[in-house]
Amino acid sequence: MEVKSQIEEQAIAANKAARSLANVSTIVKNDALKAMAEALCLCKNYILEENKTDMESARQNGMSESMLDRLMLTEGRIEGMAEGLRQVAELADPVGEVVSGRQLANGLNLTKVRVPLGVIAIIYEARPNVTADAIGLCLKSGNAVILKGGSEAIRSNKAIAGVLTEAAENAGIPKAAVQFIDSVERAAVQELIRMDRYVDVVIPRGGAGLINMVVQNSSVPVIQTGVGVCHTFVDENADLVMARDIAFNAKVSRPAVCNAMETLLVHEKIAADFLPAMLKRYFDAGVKIFGCPQTKTFDTRVEPATEEDWAKEYGDLRLSVKIVKDIDEAIDHIAEYGTKHSEAIVTRSYESARKFQQNVDAAAVYVNASTRFTDGFEFGFGAEIGISTQKLHARGPMALPELTSVKYLINGTGQIRG
Amino acid sequence: MEVKSQIEEQAIAANKAARSLANVSTIVKNDALKAMAEALCLCKNYILEENKTDMESARQNGMSESMLDRLMLTEGRIEGMAEGLRQVAELADPVGEVVSGRQLANGLNLTKVRVPLGVIAIIYEARPNVTADAIGLCLKSGNAVILKGGSEAIRSNKAIAGVLTEAAENAGIPKAAVQFIDSVERAAVQELIRMDRYVDVVIPRGGAGLINMVVQNSSVPVIQTGVGVCHTFVDENADLVMARDIAFNAKVSRPAVCNAMETLLVHEKIAADFLPAMLKRYFDAGVKIFGCPQTKTFDTRVEPATEEDWAKEYGDLRLSVKIVKDIDEAIDHIAEYGTKHSEAIVTRSYESARKFQQNVDAAAVYVNASTRFTDGFEFGFGAEIGISTQKLHARGPMALPELTSVKYLINGTGQIRG
């Protein structure tokens, strides 16, 4: 009960602050972002100290090396966060943008303008840089933000949030516009996602388990992000050199991220030409392959894929490979096992390219390019709060405009409805 | 358990049909809509017969006259539904619209296009015309639709859905694109809103109780519609004749709809000039007034307003009236009790108009006009599936574009990420 009242108090405070924040000018917000960047650099040592304590506890608790790497802060990483805040200051402010408008027949002027969403709750796991990113993007788009990070990073997150909040307040951002939840109890998340009265949207950033828990239990509208079981389909008439480069890049360049490929689909007609060299290249790079029975015939190192493999986001150097009889089977496989994130075809056929892009239901559908490009910065948006894999509100990389809503302003001269 | 498997079967069928429907051309969809309109008119007598049975049961169950009026079909109403379908056929198809695009520095072409949401579930109460509206709008925007109407209208809805589905199928719309749930068990709704695996969005249309139940329990993303506790604020320097016309129209022209006013807020400096004639006009029209203590001093017929009155969507000829000391108190009152639907100020002050539109957080914020204009047809959208009172995805009147999502198409020449 105490957790609930604490969270409710913070949600109410954020909701109130959001009303003031919606009126803060772009100039004040930009100056605040720059001051926050400055403060991060000035308080580097304090933040590093706190991070060190988090790292020690995590090591004692047996955290894996890849997770430890995500948790760790360095001077360079803190400078990177500061640079990120400065970049957000340079981006156009979406608030107040006139989206469309017209004069109605009765003389009413109708104008659709962008407004902040209000209060955004971000629930995330072990990466402390999310704290700075989320605060920067939410404030720039005029939203109050409630942060609930993973308990492993609690000291790092609290230090970053504390430094940024103080700098923001000194620069004219309403006190309480940033709420940091420092309870590490699991109940805190459960309470937060039921605060539909005060919170306008919740964005979970993390693994499938976290996201599913939020989707199943939230009464606050959710934007699902980031789970990516992405495929590359090598069509029968693909340029095989291009296909190998793309398929290699999609898997190996950064396997831990959500736009990395998890399953390679190969047209059976080119499997014999394409696969042997491809598999060798993967094995040379340390990739572990789980394949369908046909795939296994091309390399004895291939292990059998189970039903579970097709649906798994490995997030590491594992890959599943399936030979399909045609593009339709590839599209059906993606419909069955994909997470609607990023999907690619490599082909020289106009017909196949068109069919794949028309029929694959995903945020990003590629022809002859690596799925690794699905990213707010790569797409030229200048920022990214996450990649939406749902269809409502935002789909694909979300930047500042995706953190806004709209309202209609209607200006009349006494019109009444007949 | 049987209800669950029945609903799941229908959801799976709709999901599958949605994939085909996304590929159906605008021409086929438009021809289908016209054929459906034709079929409705041809089967008028059958539908009227079924409606008669619903009406008889409803009367026996003691349904109120206003609800009976909503339930009742006539030849004219059926022709109205048919005309609605023909109008939807005339509207531009949102599917395939290129929203934006650019060429990235690395030569990738990025195109953002509109695509159907997929499967839309509509949960509604006693009005059978929603059945035809929803089917028409969902099919035109390329979405499969699952309909769950109120049990009072089950025979009418089933008849309408049956006639329309048959006509649609004959015209080339995939079988199963329209799913009508004929279970009248309450559990059917509970199961439907947990089908996040197959259903992309649920839109509840009805009273606050239905909407809140869906919001609290759905794992499918929800678009909230229609609950409107709308205010009109008469500023100190308003044109009082205009203010009375607007305030009268907003309450009396159609009190049962969601854009009707529920609370009139009056600046204390003009209360003595404005209220006596205003209250008389309301009483003459049969309006029942619940007022703050100050309001009561202007007319003895005013009854005291309770805390509950400020938050209530009367939906009939009741009105609450409050005298406020300034525009800030009006804005605060709206923030506290409003449902973010439609809010109006009547004023001659530029400063007040700007302040009100900037600070009131609602889908539609009016200056010098009646809140009754919040409507897809009035706004010139040509259609309306409901009025969103939430901030995610769609806000205000929702027409065809609001029933779509987007996807990014990325076309390359072998690009890989460095």
C-alpha cells in the first residue's frame, strides 16, 4: 500500500507539472537541455562513483558480461549522453506544429495542432543511458516523464536523473516534470501501469518478458517497442554476393540489438549455390546455426532447429536458417513467427520485391538492404525513444513527433449547430 | 471455455482475412460497398421483422423510451444506413497513401505508407446502425472487423451483418473479413479484449461503464471514444447574446450526444447580467439546473449541485452551472472534471481566447462556437467511427485515416550498416 501511494503521489505531481510544461517555450527547453548536458559532464565523477557501486553489486549477483557491459558507464559514455542532449536541443520542437487546417462552410476555422502527450512513463532495464535519453526527449516534446529503471542500475539512474532534474529546474523547467521512482520493489511497476488517471502513455523498453507483462496488465495505453524477430529472405534470383553481405551484416554487425536478423529464409532453388559459402562465413565469425533438415545437408555443423527457434529473439550470435519452396512460404513464415519489426528480401525480381513489401506486415520492409537500418538516427529523425512494433499511434522508430498528440482548435464568430 | 474458443476461432479467421483484404483494390471495395447498400434496401423487410422482435423483448424488459428510440429501425433509418455506405464508397481510400518519404545519404529510399490496422473489434450498445457504419468504414480502410453489439439489438444486428456480409462476399471481399459475435454472454466481451495476438485494436462505443471496463481489462490496444463532460465558459467580456445562443445550443439541441454541454461556467463579473435571462431560457426549454450556491441566488428553481454533478455526463436535459472568479478557475475546473472531449469559451478578449485554447487539454477547444460541432461530418471528414478522447493514435473525430497504421518501405541496392 505504501508503494502505491508513493507512485500515485509522483504520478499526480507529474500530471500537474505537465500542464505547466506544455506552456514552456522552445527557447527555455533548449537552454535547459544544454544546461543539463553541461551538468552531466560536471558531475561525471559522482555518476561514475555511483555506477561503480552498481557494477560491484551486479558482479556479486553474477550478472553476465554482456549485461555488465550495458550497465557500465565510462567518461566517454557520459559525454555521449551529454552530446545526445545537445543534439535534442538542436531538433525542431514538435509542439505547436500545425498539422492541417481548413475553413468550414459555416465559417468556422479548424486547425489541428501538435500538443504534448502529457505524462509519459518509461519502464526500462539495465542501461543507464536510457535515463538521460528519455528525460531529454520527453522534456523537448513538452511531456512530463516518470522513470522506472531496473534495480541493477538504481544508483546510476538515480544519480543521472538527480543531476539532470536539478539542472532542468534551474533552467526554468517546472519542478516535478521529471519523476524518478526509486523503489526497487516489483510492485512499483504494477502500480505505475494502473495510473491511467494521471499517466497518458507507458513505454516499456526491454526484453519480451517485461513488454508482455506491461501489455497484459496496463490500463494506461502502451506503446510496445523493440522485440525483433527479424528475417532476411534470399529470393531465387537474388544477387548472391549482395545477399551474403546483407545476411551477414544483418546478423553479425550487432547481434544484441532488435533490428538484427534472427532467421534467414532461403529459396530452395538457390540454396545449393548460396548456402555453403554463406554458412562457412557465419561459422568463421562464430555464429551458431540452427537449421531445417534441408539446411543441415549443406554443413554438418548445423544443428537442428526446433519450433521454438523460429520464434526466438536470440540477441546473440545464434541464427536459425530455413529453406522455403517459394516467396509465399517465406511471407507465411514471417507472418507466423515475425514480430512485425524489420523484414528484408534480397531479389532482382520487380514482382517479388513488390509482393514482399505489399504482403509483409511489419514496421519496416526492406528490399536489398540490411534490416540493421531500422533506427531513428539512420532514418534521419535525429533521435529515437524506441522502435514501435505495434500499429496504433506510432510504428517503427519513434522520435519527437511520436511523443506528441494533437488537438483541434476551432475558432468561430458565434456559430451554433442547426 | 466454449465462449473463449468460439471467439478465438473468429479472431483467427478475421486475422487471416485481414491479410487478404489488405490487397483488395479500391475499386473492388467501392463496388462491394455499393452492393451492400443495395442489399440493405432489398432486405429491408427482413431486417425490420427482426428489429420488431428485438423491440418487443426490450419493451417487455422495461427498456426506457429513449433507449427504445435508439434501438428502433424504420424504412427511413435503413435507407440512411445504405446511404452511409454509398458515401463511404465515395471517400478517398486511405490505404497506400504515401505519408512522407526521402532518400537517405546512403542512397536508401525511405517511404512511409498507410496500411490497414488489421483487425478492429467494435464493442457497442443498443444502436443497430453502428453495425452498418462500422462494417462500411472498416472494409473501406482495408480492415477486418469483429462486431460485438448489445444483446438488446442482437437480432437486428445479426440481420444487418448477415445481409452485408453476404453482399460483400459476393462482391469479392474475403470471406471472414466481417465477424459477428452472436453470443450474448458477458464473457464474450472479456474474451474478445484479451485476443491481443489476433486483434489489433478495440474500439468501445457506448457509455462510461462499458468504456472503463474495456480500458481496465483489455490487453488489445484500446481507442477510447465518446464520453463527453463538455463545458462552455462565458468570459467576463463575452458578447452576452452570442453566449446565450451558444450555451443554449450546446445543451439543448441534442442533449443525448457526447458533444453536448454538461456544465456552464460563468465569470462572476458578468453573472448578474448574463445568468437571469439564460436560466429563464433553459427553464422554458425544460432544462433542470444544478448550480453552485451563487447561481442559486439568480433563480429559485436552481437546485444545489453536488460534487458528483460536476463529473457527470447527464446525457439529457440536466445542466450544472458554476460561477467562477476568473478564467484560471474555469481552466482548472475543466482540467479537474472534463473528459478531454470538447470545451468552449465565449469571449471578446484575444488574450482569453489564446489562453483558453493553449491551456485546455481536450480533443476540440472552441472559441465563440457551440461544442456541438465536434463530429467527423461537421469537420469535413466525410465519415466518423467515433470521437477519440484519448491522446494516443487519434484524437477527436475519427474517420478513415484514423483506421490505418503506417509502414516504412526501404528500397536499396545492397546497403549494409557500418
